[in-house]
Amino acid sequence: MGLCQSEEEKKNQKASKDIDKKIKETQATEEKIIKLLLLGAGECGKSTVLKQMKILHSNGFSDDELTQQKAVVFNNTVTAMGMLLKAMGTFKVSFTDPARESDARVVFDCIKANEESDPFSPELAIALKNLWADPALHLTVYDKRSEIHLTDSAKYFLDDIDRIMNPNYKPTAQDVLFTRIKTTGIVEVTFQMSGVQFRVFDVGNVPSAKSGSTASKM
């Protein structure tokens, strides 16, 4: 009986040592990983930095990830046009061509129906192109974009309506870099550079006392 207990104790001790060894190995590995937390106020470009790191150091975006960004591209494009149209009223600017009023209604109807993230209908695509080509909107109002907090992605997507409206459209990595969506929760990118393992985090909805994007070592 004593022999049996002794053998069992030896097995338990060995198992305990194996567990301790694995814990130490894990801790040693974790200590070698550099963890960075991106800090900054909203709309300061933290998410863009994270996406650039993913493209440059982490094999970029998969086909599924690119496809999932289609709705964001549609949303960003329609939302940007909606902001420009509202700004025309604020700045009391009239269309160069009065026919654009009907195109504006198409965009506002889309927004009212919460269909900004849907693929462009032919009517919506034409309306967006016509509106963006109108000098009063494209020049006069767009030049005041900083006053209406319009992002840089607006011009990028509105300049490329023909490509985006294609039924077979799939966002490119460049498109994803220009997309803007509010970060919620924790987004993480892991990559290796010069033999060093990095884990970079962007935490949504965390206010910062400083503007601009910075990286803080965790």
C-alpha cells in the first residue's frame, strides 16, 4: 500500500514540476514580447496606424476581412456626401445645376432609410457622381471640410464611385486604410519585426487628455 502511495506521489510531483516548468516557459516568452498600447483622442488615426502595422508586418488582410469592409466603404461614402449636402445648407450654397436637388433627395432618402451600408443602387451611384461633380459642392463646400469635420476618406471614395459601385467590387488594402469606423472594445495586432515579437492594442471609447496618436509600452 505504501509503495502504491509512493508511486502515485512521484507521479503527482512530476506532474507538478512539469506544470511549473510550462508556467515559467510561458512567463519567459511573455516577458520577451513587447506590448504597445496606442493612445490618443478619437479620430486621431490610431486605427489607421494599427491597420498599417497589419499590412506591413502581419501578412495584411485576408479575403474575408477585405470583403467585410465593403459595408464600411459604402457607409463612409454615403455619410460623407450627406455631411457635404448638409453643409451646403449651413453655408447657404446653392448647386451650380438645380437638377442636383433631386440627386440630393436620393442621398437623403438612403440615409433616412438607414441604407448607407448597403451596396449602391444604380440611382444612388449616379446621384453621388452627379453631386460630386457639381462645382458648388466639390469646390466651395469641400474646401470648408475642416469646419464640418469631414475625414480625408471622403474625397478618396467619392473620386472612385465607378469602382465602388461595381457589383464585383472588393475593397483593396488601400481602401481599408481609408475606411473610418468607431473603435469599440479592444483591437489587437501581433507581428514580428527584426526577431522581436510585438502585440499592439487599440482600445475603443477611452478618452485621452492628449491629442494625437502615441504608443505606450505596457
